[in-house]
Amino acid sequence: MEETQITPGKLLGISGSYWQACTLHASVKLDIFTVLGKTKVSVEEAAKKIGCDTIALDKLLNALTAMGLITKSGSNFSNTSGSYEYLSTQSPKYIGYMIKHHHHLVEGFSKLDTSVMTGKPVRGRASFTDEVQRESFLMGMFNQASNTAPNLVKEVSLSDKLTMLDLGGGPGTYAIYFCLQNPQLKATVYDLATTRTFAESTIKKFNLSDRINFIHGDYLDDTVEGNYDAAWLSHILHAEGISGCMTIINKAVAALNPGGLLLIHEFILNDTMDGPLFPALFTLNMLIGTPNGQSYSESQIKGMLKDAGLKDIKRLPFIGPNDSGIVCGVK
């Protein structure tokens, strides 16, 4: 691989990149993009709606303009089409909850050196006890999955399956889209009791309450009841070490009918563990937040499925956002 040219400008650009990130985080927290809506708004009008200092807001809006996230005409500001689509709460494609979740991770990342020195996390796991952080995490996962799932389910064949387990499925986003794609399919979402209300209300919005049920439990400590033709494990292995992953996989396999399909959806590293970029950085996110979590390589995931006794193990062609991929095997 050709060596990347390193310059002082490149290094300082990386070092200061959090300035832009924190500017975006603050703007989403203040709900600026919703306030701007689809019209031109003066800084005075925006400040009144937000309830903030006018001079300070003017500085923030000018910075957002410089970042290309909004536009300025005279003394008025307005959203770009993209900022309205993804950053206004009035849009069905809003991703602000995930951005708020990223904001809650900033403090932990600022202590990455401590995690490297000690090998231990410096923040709590993602099942945040703080209600605001929990909402950001759960809604962020829902928003992210909602953007990925419609295309993903078209690349995973479940046309011959009647029942599916969405293990650690949170709000049940993937269960919802798999059922929409496969009219014969019924699904069970298995997750902590704290996600039940959110999951059941989301499932109800899609008119799928008769086809998707929710079972609460801890997939590490509790038994996973039922018999299923397919099991979907999306972004839950990365929170655990190999031992924890095998516990989860073995419970999922035990719940599968003979011939059942196990699907693992994760940010997948290459086999040398040094790329792609997002899975490599995500490993650091797991380092500062979990005792043993990490991103895994394709060969590591295939090895876990082999150790669980599965056959016909392969990686599907699907490539999702941030280099997510799917590895599957048959019981």
C-alpha cells in the first residue's frame, strides 16, 4: 500500500476536526435546523424561538454557513435541502438522535489515552441510565437502521422462512423491514425490558403487531426461548469479547430449527485488523465503553460460526454504511 503523505496541515486538520463535530452537535441540540425549516429566518427570529443569545447564535449560524450546512442571504439564514432532510425533526429522514449520541461519546473519547494505558473502559456501556442519553441511543439506532434496512432486506433471502428471531433487536427495525419484505414471515424481537415500550409502539406504527412480538430478556444471562427458521444478530457482537460472542451465538443457534439460518450484521474489519477506517475507529469506541468489545474481522466471525457448529458459512455481497457487512451460516 502506498504510504500516505503526512503534512503539518493534515495533522492539524485531523487534530481540530472535533471543532466542526461539536459545532454540528450543538446545532442539533439547539434544534437550529428545525427552527430554520423551509424558509429564510433572521438571527433575531431564530434566537427568539430558541431562547438564546442573539449575538452568540449569529456566530454559530455563520460557522454553519462556512461548513456548508446552511446558507446566508443578507441577514437571513436558511437550510440547504440536505440539512432540512436529515437534520430537521420535521423530516422522516432525521438523523439527529445519532448525532446527539455521538455528542455523548465525546467525553469518553477525550480519555482514550487512559483506556489504552489501563486496557479498561472509561465510560458506561450504551444502555445509558440517563434518560436523555438513552433516548438518543435508542432513537439513533432506530434512525440508522431505518436508513439501512429497506435496501438490506432486499439482499437477504428469507422467502422460505416462516419465523425469525431478532436478537438484541432494540426497537425491532430490522424485524419490521424483514416482515414487510417477506409477507409470510413472523418475527420475535428479543431485548431488555427497558426497550419494550419503544419497540411495541414502533411495531404498531407499521401495523405489524399481529406478526411481530416482543420478549424481554438479557441474551448473555437468560435463556432464549422459541424455535425459529432464521436468527438476525445486528450490531450486538461488537460489545463483547470472543467468549461473550460465543455465548450469544450458541444461544441463537440453539433456538434455530434444523436448517435454520443465522445472520450476523457487523462493522467488519479486514483480516489484518487495520481497516477499513470506520470499523477500526469503532474498535476504539468499544475500548473506551466496554471491557472486551471490539470490531471483528470476517475470518473471526466465520470462525465463531464454525465453532458453533454451523455449515455453509459465507459473507453476503451486501456492503452497508460504515463498512457493515453480513456473515451467515446454516444449522
